[in-house]
Amino acid sequence: MNLAALSAIWARRKYLALGVLAATLAAGLTVALTMPGIYRSTATVLVARPEMANPSARAAFTSELEARVNRISEEALSRARLESLIERHGLYGPRAKEDEQSVTRLRRDIRIELKGVDPVQQRGTPIAFAVSFRGSNRETVAQVTNELAAFYVSENSTIRERRAAEALQDVKREVEDAQRRLDEQDRRTNEFKRRNMGQLPEQVGANLAMLERLNAQLALNNHNQVVAMERRTAMRRSGDGEMHAAATPEEALTMRLNQLNFDLAKLQRQYSDKYPDIITTKQDIENTKKQLAELGPRPGKSAPAQAPRGTAVDSEMTALKAEDKRLREMIAAYQTRVELAPEREQELQQLSRDYRATREMYDAVLKRYHDAEAAVDVERLRAGAEFQILERAVPAREPAAPNRAKLVLLGVVLACALTGAVVMLAEQLDTSFHGVDDLRSFSKLPVLVTIPEITTHADRTRRRWRMRLAACAGVVGLFLIVGVAYVGAHHDLLISLLTRTGS
């Protein structure tokens, strides 16, 4: 397509091109120049980090801090809280509360940026983070931004206090559990001592002393039996002035057995059981017992009649033998206590070790509980100390968006492109012949003659009226386009689309 063809097209389509260009430029310039400014305010929140020499501890703190910031962000951007902000500050118009898109738009207009981290990988230790918000009213934007920053600080303090309180409750449950175990261990120890009373290690001395007293009583009892036996024998020999027969073999063996028991008791008070005389005496006692068992009772013989004095001696002998049996049973019982004392001592030591371990665990858990109580008090005293508002948001002096120069340039480019496209489309849709060359290219028949356009006065009059009507329609259309563009420039969706990259 040469210059002559372009000139011919311009001559035919200049009014269409000028109309499209004027309409597009009017719409673009109206949008670029009348779109309300979007302001952004930013508040910086400083994160106070404790001094940590251990890299793993620093990494754990950083991870926990990032998780906490994300958690607070989720709470700050929750639907209920955003609806409260919209209603309290009158954001996005009077009907914004009923519009479902208002919450989404507000969530998009709020921005949280961590500082001191890798912007690509989001790694590093955050030393601060910025809370920003954008909107059309600079004062409201600053108020909303400061309110969001204050929410981060207060919510962080609330989370820390809640975590400290939860940790305190956990440790309290551990203390109660340790207290129950300690009480149970104490109950078991007391039950063991009650059940094994008399066999405990601290009672061995008392048991030995009691054994010594019982052995002394047994020796005295044996001596008294010997004396009573001799007195009864003497009474038999001299009863009623007549000589009686000598004592029977059973009585003699019984007297010997009592004497041996008396001697054994005396030896045991002075020597141990390995002493030779004690061993010999014990063997004599066993032999005497065997001899008594071999004799047994003799039938056909009855005890001689005894005088009334003999009856008293027999009663004394019976009482002494009963006392002898009782003393021997007590000695056996105390001897068993002494023998079981080492075993009970081991069992008591095991119980004592368990009690000490339980007590140490209880003391450790109790100390943790006191530390947790102190931590709760510290968190209450230093509320907001970890997150501090380093720089409050102030109303912005200049709008952050839109970029009006960029929008004007974009409108000019779009107007030129749209004008060219409309002209080319009109040429493609126009099937009329505008010259001899068009007719020759369409048909092989030769062109004999060309007749120029003949215009009359009436034709010129009608053309002027059409031009005037077209001009009036163009002006009215231009005003309509400007009005529509002005309304569109204040529409939230268009504002959001054109200012998304600009702010």
C-alpha cells in the first residue's frame, strides 16, 4: 500500500478516524485525569529479639516468630475483623457492608511485608515488618493502618500471655499428678511400716533387748522349775513321816532338762551360738528330749497320793511350765523379727529410693510451676515489649496511584491503535468502487469512460445539513463518552485494575 492509497483512504475515512480518535482520547484522558487518587500509609513494627549465641536457638526463635506473625495476620484479615473495620471507618461507600466484594477488596488493600528477610525465599531473621493500607481518603488510610499495627502489638501480647497461661496450666496438672504419686508413695511406705511393725531395721535394737530380757526370764523360770522339782522330791521322801520311793526316771530327766535349759540361757547371755559350751549344751538338751520321748507314760502305775502341800507344788510346776511355753513362743517370735529385719531393710530401702525419686520429681515440677507463674507475671508486665511500633502511619502527601502520565500515554496509544483498526475494518467492509483502478482490478472488461460526480445546489445543501447533524451528534456523543468515562473512573473495579501495579 503506497502513499497515494493511504491518502485516498484518509480522504474517505478522515471524519471516521477523527471521531474514533477524539472519542477514545476523550475517554482515556477523562479516566486518567479524573480518577481519584489512591493513598498508601505504612506503619513499621519493630521486633525485639533476645540475644542468642546458639544458632539453632536463633533459628527456632525466627521460625516461631514468623509463625506468630502469620497467625496474627490471619486473625487481622479475618472476615469478622475486616467487616468491623469497614463499618467503623465507612470504607468503600455506605453499601459496602452489604457488598460481598468489600471484604475481598479490603484484604487486597492491606499489605504485610517482613523486613530483614530474603524477599525471594522469605528467609532470614525478621527485625521488623511493615503494615500498610491504601485507600482514597488519606486520613482514613492512616487511621486504619495505625489500628492494624496496634492490633499486631496487642494480639502478640495476648498470644504470649495465653501461651504462658496454658504452659502454667500444663505444669499445674503435672504438679497435681506428681503430688498424687508422692502421696501414693508415702501411703505405700506407711502401709509397709504398719504391716511389718516389729520387723523394721530401726527396731532391731529393741528386739534384741527384748530377746535378752526374755532369755533372762526363761533362765529364771528354768531355775524355779528345778527348785520346785527338788522341793516336790523332798516332800515325797518325807511326806507324813514316811520315806517314799525315789523320783521316777521321767522326773529325773525333766529336772535335768530344766537344768540344761537354765545353763543354756546363762551361756547365751554371755557368748554367741558358736561357743563350744553352747553347742554341747544344745546337744545334751536334744539327747534328754529323746530319752524322755523313749520312756513315755507307763501303764498300771499311778502317781502316789500327795499331801495337800504336794498339790500346791504341782500347781506351781504347772504355772512354771505354762510360763516356760509362753516365753519360748515369744523368744521364737522375736527371733523371727530379728532374722527378717535384713529383708525388710532391703524392701524399705527400695521404697525409700522410690519415695526420694518421686520427691525429687515433685520438687522439680513444683519449681517449674513457680517459674511458669513468674513467666506469666513477666508477660503481663512486659506486654507489648516484643512488638513495638517503631514508626506510626501518617497521612500521605502524594497519592501512590494512579500514575496519570502513564495512563495518558496509554490512552494515546490505545486511541491511535483503535483508530487505525476501525479505519482498516471500514475499508474491509466497504465493497464499493472508488476509482478506475478498483473497477479494473475487479473486472477484465475495459473501462470506456469515467464520469465525474455532478453535485447540484440541493446536494450541497443536504451535505451541509448532514455535516451539521454529524457535528452535533459527535459533540453530544463526545459529552456522553466523557460522562461515562468519568463514572467509570470512579468505579471500584476499574480503580482496582488501574492502580494494582501503581501502589
